[in-house]
Amino acid sequence: MVLVQRRLTLMNQSPLFSRRAFLAMASSLPLVFVSNAKTAQAAQDTRVFEMRIYTTNEGKMPDLLKRFRDHSCSLLEKHGIQNIGYWTPIEKADGADDTLIYVVAHKSREDAKASWTAFGQDPQWKEVAKASEADGKLLAKKPEAIFMTATDYSAAIAPSVSGSPRVFELRTYTTPEGKLDALNARFRDHTVGLFSKHGMTHIGYWLPTDADKGAGTKLMYILSHKSQEAGAASFSSFRADPAWVAAKAASEKNGSLTVQPDGVKSVYMRATDFSPIR
């Protein structure tokens, strides 16, 4: 930037450099600044995120999706709950026929409690819930709720619609006691950049906040891929990358950063047609 200022000063002092040329060059500078600003790290997202997992009774998934599509999503927004993304697993073993996974955001944990209370007491919601369950309850059990905060290296978590089909992957890492900071450092300094290098798109990275949901030992994140096959290929090339091999080895001198053998779990998902991220 200093070099640019010096060049402008010298050229402006030159009798051969016209005022018109100077203004033309100056008018182009904001474009440089904007471009540089885009590369700066975004401020950490301070919202409280909540991942909710619903399991339906047999055959009730279409009814649950209809209720969200036609009513629940708008009622959540009415009561201050921001819709982030809605997905269903692709594989039957992961709950393709009976599981809905979604993420919403709140201003704070206190706001979350107040919003859910207001939502549950809303006469419109009570009417919708009653009508949707005229032929039996939709849910097989109480929804699971996981409150989370975004990591300082997370991508901006916001609605996004791809111009071409894509699938999503929810990955959950469980660390041995005391290893989560090291795992976050590896993601921050190496993994996230290498994911991008190998064609993966970042949706969001979160840490659970409650002890019974993995606070202090879990990292949860969502990626997107062009397809399941593309996701598998991306991870294969990522794992073979010398930069990853070196980063992994350096970070695990004192042992693995994930519990063995099931410290990493992956669920491939499709976005619903009403999901803000799809």
C-alpha cells in the first residue's frame, strides 16, 4: 500500500501525468482494497446454534417434512429462531426413512429458551400440531437438541443455494480428554485449508456447549460435495496429501487426537426442498 501511495505521489508531481489519469488510477484503488478485505478472516460468529434431530414413527417422515415446509419454519422465524439448514440422511442405516436433522440459530441461550416457550404456546402451532397428528403422533421420541457455538475458524454460516446438485456431510469428532484444543488448532492451521484445496465446501464448524452433549471433547461440522462419490474422492486425495500427512504426524506426537476406533463419524445427507442451505 505504501508503494502504491509513493507511486501516486510521484506521478501526480510529474508534468507528464495528467489529472485525468490520476483520477482514473485513484478510482480503481477501492477495488484493490475490497479484494484484500475479502481475504481477511471474518469476525467469529457469536450466535448460539442448535442442532435438532427428530426421529419419526414409521411412515411419518413425509408428514413431518410437510409440517415444517408449510408451517413450522415460518413459525420458528416468527418467534426469533433463525432457520439455517434442514437435512435428511441418505443411507438407510443413518436414518434415511425416519430422521430429520436441522440447525437453527438464536441470539443467546436465554433467547433460545424464551423463543421455544413462545413457539410452543402459539395458538397457530397448537392447531397445526393437532391437525398433523390426527392419524397418530409423528415423532417416535423426544427430539434431541445439541446447543453449539461456532469455532473461530468456521466458514460464514448463512443461507446458500448451489446452482448444481450437491450432498452434505455431517462429521462428528470425539477427542480423548484434553485433546480438543489440539484438534481445533490442527483444523485452524491445516485441515480447513486442505479441505478447500481438495474440493470440499465448508458449511459450518461447531463445538457443543453442554457436557452431556460433548462439550470439551467433540467437534461437529458440515461439508458439501458434488456427490457422495466426489466426497469420497476428495477425502482420498486429502489423506494422501503430503501436507496433511506431515500436519497429522506433527499433531499426534503424543497420541491420536480422536478416540479409537470410532472417534470420527460421518453421515451423508440431502437438503430438504425448504432448507435455506441446499
